[in-house]
Amino acid sequence: MATLVPGDDALAFGICWLDGRAGAHSDYGEGGTGLYWAEWGEDGFGPESLLDARVCDCCKTSAVRGRTGPMVAYRDRADAERRDIAIVSLDGAAWTAPQPVHVDGWTISACPTNGPSIAAQGDRLAVAWFTGAHEKPSVWVALSADGGTTLTPPVRVDGGAPLGRVEATMLSDGSTAIVWLERKRSRAEVRVRRIGPDGVLAPPVVVATTSPARASGYPSIAPDSGKDVLVAWTETGSPGRVRAALVTLP
């Protein structure tokens, strides 16, 4: 899995990806998937940087250009199979050491295939994620007003039965819009919720229903104008379809 981040120049970009090259030299279950970064410029790809040597094998990454450079959020794989969300950033010429966004304490001996999402606008930054810690599935968001140097205590976003698959985007007023899947009996609802810069949650909006199966993937979200967001999701079936809706958030 890989994430592209636009660079400062029109043709430049950065890319982070999950890389299993070390897996050939480790026993099954011992890890081996690392998180890497490289920049593409006018001379092609620059040198690779290893950001974290042991991360979750299947959870997607998320990255943005922060005020000091690129920032990457991902699901770490620490001792005792703890799989909480971590963040790294490029500060000048060096990458910071991985830092937990929050110590959820989710221990699971398998990849949950449920990665985080990071969004930024100027000095404002948000990280949203799913966790199954303590056998209580939940979706959270942590905010920053200083480019990610510090994060607020996380705020719970879901309605009590989330499947996760979180995506986030920043709105022009500095608030954050978050989309996720919430289980509703045998189906899943595509829900969107806005959280203000002060951490206050607006009421959730149900956009559509879809399948809770993994084939429904991650919904996507993008800002339009004001409190309007464009939400897209996968509707499974035969044939499957991609649907989209313009949503005005409260």
C-alpha cells in the first residue's frame, strides 16, 4: 500500500509505502513489513528513508505536507502485537522517531486492515483512526493547532458500533470532516461528522447504506465549499458501483 503527497514543485511528489522486503529474512509472525519514504523530483527518485522497521502489514497509510514537511500516519506494530496509530514527520533534513498518536493499547495478533487518516491545513492538523482496544470498537480524532507538534486528547466520533475505514479532510473554517462506516443491523451506514477547531462535535449525518463486507472498502471525502463535502463510497453487488453525494454538514 502506498500514499502519494504532492511536492512543492508541479512535477514533484513524495511517496510512502509498506515494504515487505525484510520478510524474506524473518520467520512467519515475526514481522518484516517496514514503512518507507522517497521523493520524486526532476532527477527521478531520491534515496529511500526507512521510517519504521516494523509496522502493520495490511493497514493503509496516510500522509500530508505539514508546515515543516511531509507527515505520515500509520498503524504501528509494537511489542506484544500492540497495534496503535503512530506518526512520523520530516523536520528539516531528518525524520522524527515514531510517536504514538494515542496509547489505545489494542493488542491483536493479526492485521485489522483498518488504517488511519491524516489531514492538514496550515498549522491545523487532524488524525482520525479506528481501534478495537479492550474489545470496544471505536473511532477517534485528535487535533493539533501547531502543525502536529502537540495533539489534543482524542475525541470519540462514532455511534457505538463502528466498522472504521476512516477518512478525514479539513474544511475552510478550520474544522475537520470525518467519514466512516457504522454497523446498522446487517448493513453499514456511511456516516459523516464535523468536529470544530475547539473539539466540539456536530451531529452525525447518514449519507447512505452499503455492505459491511470488506469489499465495500473505504469511503472517501473531499471539501467543496463552506461546510459542504463530497462523499464517495462503494456499493457492492453485481455489478458493484461507486456512488457519490454532496453533503452539507451541520
